[in-house]
Amino acid sequence: MTSFAVVRTGQLLTLAGEEPGRWDAPLNVIADGAVWVEDGRIRAVGTTTEVAALLPSGIETKDCGGKGVVTPGFVDAHTHLPFAGHRAEDFALKCQGASYQEVAAQGGGIRRSIGHLRACADLLQVVRRRLGWIRAAGTVAAEVKSGYGLEPEWEALQLEAIQTLQAESDDVYLSPTFLALHGPPPGDPNSRRELLEQAIHQTLPDFARRKLCNAVDAFIEAGYYTQDEARELARAAKQLSLKVRLHVDQFSDQGGAQLAAELGCATADHLEHTSELGFQALAESGTVPVFLPTSVHALRLHKYPEAKAAMEAGLAFALATDFNPGSAPSPSMAFAMHLGCLRMGLSPAQAWRAATLHPAHALGIQRDFGSIEPGKRGAILFWELDDPEEVPYWIDGPRPVRLDL
Ligand code: NIG
Ligand code: FE
């Protein structure tokens, strides 16, 4: 476990002491700031003068010389990290104007990724490399879904890879979700029923017992899975004390937000087409919205989630990457923030909350992540920039450096 101090930062963005959802409060930034981390946990934060008075002698110290920005690490509340292969062929079709649905009809889409997963000789090695991508982009905690296996043994392979990677790396926290209903359902109603029954009665209890996941998820959309199927899955998950997340209202307003609220979901994700009523329902149920603007961008769509309506409903929503090989081939939280600002009207300060503090609450890890304050993990970032508001502004700008590694 690391012990170190960082002193004389240009600006130190702490987000300390903030309640989620205070969208208009000024950002908590300390000029000439310092942080002391002991055994991996933050001991003190303040100005350099304040923290220097507390430091034990001989502690490894990074002196920023009055330059650079220090921030909390990103918390990415929605990724499909354990995928295999790529979908560059789908990308080429999209470049010619094909829609997500048309790409899928031509043999691409989620089905293509299922094929890649099953053909992958060394999934662990592939996922380890992808984990390196999110780490390099400044993510210190991420939700990671299966969903490219469809059948239990392949789904298990994805979640086992995550379990192994978590055991070998304590520098990124991984929160695993079994995405039980994702790929196109079998056309035959009997096999479709069988898939759900198997998930509920066998796969879910088995994964819960093996601690392969702490949540379950489903893609609720016309042509994919139904509200009633989500209800059955959620009921089974609750009995096993697993959390529920749902992909809802991505391509049309299906009342998915209201469904997520009814089922007491921990998060409701996508929500591009959610109405004010939907956001009100989420606020009443305490379900955290997770917006995925990268997928709107990469699918060449134009309808981004209504962030202002969500704020007015009092929601402390999160921004996430949706990192996957099809609709969101980007591990970058900074890019998701960029789109959140330009396409959804967030201020850079609001985007920072949605990329750190709020997703930490959404994943229930706010005691460890989401801000720089005593007691939390010292997973903090240094940026060669002058102002934290530059992070969502630059496109593919400088990479952060993890100070604790
Ligand atoms: O969150 N919407 C469904 N699932 C993913 C896309 C997965 C894929 O295309 O491989 C999403 O956008
Ligand atoms: Fe997704």
C-alpha cells in the first residue's frame, strides 16, 4: 500500500464534503493544494502549508512546483469491459450510413461480439489489455458487465475473467454485473422462455453463490427484451440480494424509467428518450440515472438524454462511457464529459460531479471513491493542465497520471 504526499499543486479539485445533486454549487478547488496518502488512504487534504505541517519526515513527496491539476479518479458506472475482438466491420457499414439496427441485420451488432467471445482463445489476456485502457484514461473504479455470452458457460467466462483480474489488481475497483438479457432473443418463443427460466433458476443463483456478480441487468427495447421479462429477472435478483440495473429508453420512450423505478433499480441506464414523468419516477424511487452520451455519438444519433429535466427532478445523475465494441468504442470518461457538456448542456463543473461523486454513489462505493477527502482511497490523478475545467474541453487531450501508482 502506497504512502506519499503531493504538494504545491496548481489547482486541487477535491469535491470534498459535497452532497450529490448540488449542481449549482461552486466546485471545491484549492489553489496551492496538497494531499497526504498513507497506506493507500487519504490522511489529509488542504493547502500546502496546512498539509506540510502534518507530514511525517521522509515521506515520498511529489512537488508540483505550483503547476498542474490534481483531481479524484474517474468512476465509470457503465461498461461492457469483458468483450473480445472489435467491430471495425460494423464501423465501416456505419460510415456508409447504416443504422444500429441495419448493421445488426447484416450480421453485425451484439451477435458479432458473441461470436468473437466464443472464438477467443485467451479472454483473460484480452480483458487485461482493455482494463489497461480504462486505467490509462484515469478510471479508478468501474462497473463491468457480461452480456456477450448469452449462454451460461460463456457468460461465466466473462465474469470469471473479471474476478481473476480483480484478484490480481487492487488499483482499479471492479463492480461486476451479469447482463442476463442482452443479445437478440431467440425467435422461437419456447427457447426465449427457456433462456429466461435458465437465467432465473440456474445461472443467477450459481453466479451469486460464486460471487461472480453483485447486480443483474437487461436490455429493454423493442426487438430485444420486454418489461415483463425484466420484472421476472428483477424478482429473482432481489431474492438473492443482487442489485438491478436496466438499459432503458435508448431508442424510444418505452416507459423504461418508470419500470426501473417500479423495480427499485440501483441505476437506470441510457434514458435518451425518457420524459419528465420518467425522471420524476426515478427521483421518487432513489434510482440513479446513468447517461451514456458516447453511444449516442457513435451510433450517429442526435437525441441525447434530457439532462436539464433530470436536474429539475432533483436527480444526481452520472455520466459513463458504456465502453463496448459496438455502440461506444471509447474507454474515456473525459470524452463522455466532453459530450455531456457540448451535447447535453452540462457545465464543466457539473460534468466533474457526474464523472466522480455521483457514480460513486450510484455504485455504493462513495466511502472509498468519488472525491479527495480523508478516509477515501488515494486513487488520484495528476493532469498537465492549468484548470480542471480543461478536462472536458480538450478532445483526446493529455492523459492523466495516477499519483498513487
Ligand atoms: O449499452 N444497448 C445495448 N447494449 C449496448 C450495446 C452493445 C453492443 O452494441 O455491443 C449499449 O449501448
Ligand atoms: Fe450498455
